[in-house]
Amino acid sequence: MNLQTQISKTEANIAFFEARFALIEHQPDSIYKQAQLKAYQAMHKQLSDQLEELHIKQKALRSRKKSS
């Protein structure tokens, strides 16, 4: 899988978790809701970190191509 595809997939996954988070916010408080929020927040953070790393790789590849 190429880098741009990985970036697009990661962005889509982040959007999914942001949408799920927005939907769950309007549900009544429960232990289940709290567990879901915790899981969504953890996944969002992990995906955001992954996206940042992918953008760093992309930037490095672009600068290598320019210097070649």
C-alpha cells in the first residue's frame, strides 16, 4: 500500500471515530457510554499519532525527490 493510500485510510478512520464520538455524546450517561468514549478517544489519539508519522514520512520523501 502506498503512502498516500495509508494517509487517506487513516484520515477516514479518524473521521469515523469523530462521528461516533459526536453521536455518543448525546446519549444518556452510562458505564457503557463511558467505556465507549474512552475507547474512541484512545483510538483517535493512536490514529492521530499515526497520521502525524505518515505526514512526516511523506514530507521526507518529497524533500528527497526535490534534492535528487
